[in-house]
Amino acid sequence: GNFMVEHAETKRSPLSKTTKPVVFLMASGGIDSSVAAKLLINAGYYVRMFYIKGWAPEGLECLEPAEKEMAAEVARCLGVDFVPINTWSEHFYDAVFSPMLNGYLGGITPNPDTLCNREIKFRLFADFAFSHGADFIASGHYIRKAERPTRLLVARDPEKDQSYFLYDIGYGVLERSLFPMGEYVKKNDTIRMAREFGFPERILTKRPTVDICFLLKKKSEEGDDPARITMEELLLREGGKRGIVFTPGPIIHVRTGKVVGEHNGVMLYAATIGQRKGIGVHGGKTPMYVAGKDIPTNRLFVSDEQSKSSEVIIHNLNWISGGTPKLPARLSAKIRTPQKLQACLVEETGRDELRVRFDLPQNSVAPGQACVLYDGEVVLGGGIIAASA
């Protein structure tokens, strides 16, 4: 029967038989990780592709991700093993979603992508890979690496550079990670290579995933596209489980002290400093930005200008390029991913604490977000913003 065929497939090449270095690649079904797989094969590695399934809130009927099918199709196309990992849902919840929800419910803006990279992709998956015969792990991230000594470098494509989300992974894992896409410019090179490699058209045209990292999509009522679970729904469900009662409350204009609208309770928690859409402020032609929130009194504050900060204090430091740099030092930093490097002075203010003073004040700094530090092209590391001034 069918089972025999499948069985023969997976047994095709025990790792012990290959003399090539073995790479376990995290495949998302998208163009970047697909091209990365082929580049590694071309470079003489023995590649196996893995698809990691995410987490879905209980009681929601979620879809088998279309991405998984696409990743499987690419693996068939390339003639390599494809292994879906379906058993890490609890790890996702504990390592990514629970801290994310705690952050929101505590009034800070967490960074689920960074957590996901640190805890799942470059810890859990790395441990799994290295204990199952892999010499390296690989991903489709746009980031470069230098050897001897190992350094993380920004991608050649500044628009796609993903260093902001990778500053927090372990140095030992970085030494055994491969990032084939780091040298390429997405819009010039990646699509061209995917065509040359003969990948199916739907992979070329697939929109990149912008959802919360690894959150499964639910079936939608109307039977059209799978619906994304919104942050609001997630907070309502999970906050409810934690006994949090969301009640509507006032939206207050910082400068005038006037009540300019009402939030629905959830909005207060989900609102990110500097966010400007979806704030329930009626009338008025000027855009409103979230300026702050007071969770005990259930008030959301808005302003018609973004708040500016000239310095931040950061904790939970991780030095991805090995060892603490000599401080104080003139470096550059990013406080969000789509941002040019910002010149700054960095100094130690305590154990596991730095002060980053920017030459130019930064818009809408949100506690809970990462501040990543760079020395030229080298990604030094970074930490989590605890306060700003």
C-alpha cells in the first residue's frame, strides 16, 4: 500500500551514509527558505527540510498551514527529505505566546519574532537538529555571518536585513548556523534564482508572512481566505482565561486632558506606543498616536505628535558577536526593524544594563521592544528597552 512508498521515501538516505556535511533547514514554504535550500545543495551540503508547525488557541478550528504544503512541494522539487514537526505547540505557547501576552497585559510591547527566533528556531530546533545528526542548521533569513571569529553581519540587502530579530540567539548556535540568503538582494536576485531553479509559480508569488510568528490561522466563517487571529481576539480569549475583565475606558488627549474617545478595554492592552491606526478616536483630521497607557485606571493616552526620546535604558543583554564590547563606545543602534542605523553613545549603567544616547531623538520608543547595537556592519547584540527619556 501507500505506506510502503512513504516508508521507503523517508528511509532513503540514513545520515550515516552521507559524507557531505548535513544541514537541517527550517523551511517556511516561502521563496527565501526555498532558494536557500537549493543554494546549500549546490554548495555541496546534504540538506533535509523541516517545517515547524505553530500554536493555535484552544477551541479555534485552525487550518493545516498552506505553507506546509508549499514547503513539501519544494522538497519534492529538490528531491530532499521533508519532515514536518507537529509536536511543539506547547513549547510555542510557553516560550513565545505566554511571554508575549504577559507583556501586553502588563502594558509593554513585546517582541514575539525575537522570542521565536531565540527560543524555538535557534534553541529548540537547533538542539533537535544537533542531536539528530546535523552538522549545521540553516534558514532563509537575510543576514550574513563571518568566520574565525564568528560574527553576525547585516545582510547585503538593507531593505530585507533581519539582524534586528536575530541579535538574541546563542553564540554557540550561531557558529553552526548557515544563512545562504545574506549575500543576495531580494528583489534582484531571489526571484530570479527561484525561476532558474524551476520552483512552482505559487511560491514565487506567495506574499511573505507578516502575521504574529507561528500563530496558526483559523477557519473563517465566510469560507473565504483563512482569517488571521487578531491581537484583540487573542487578548480577549487569553486575558479571559487569566481572569482579566476588559472594560471600556476613556481615551484622553495628553496635551488638553480632554476625553476624545473610548477604548474597548482590549485596545488599552494591545495599543503600542506610537501606533496610529485603530485607535477609537472620532472626528478630527489630525492622526492620533498612542502616547501612553495607564492599566490600573484603564486610561489610554493619545497625542497628535509622536513622542520623542533621546536615550533608552536596556536590560537582558545578549552579545551575539561574542563578548562585551569595550564601553563607553560610539556605536549605532536600531529600535525597530525598518529603520536606518542611528548613531549613539553606549555606556554601562549597571550589571546587565546599558544607556544608549542617540544623536537624534527617536520617535515612539516602546518599552519591551529590542534595541540592537551595531559596530559598522557587525551586529554586536542588544537588549530590551526598559525605559526611555
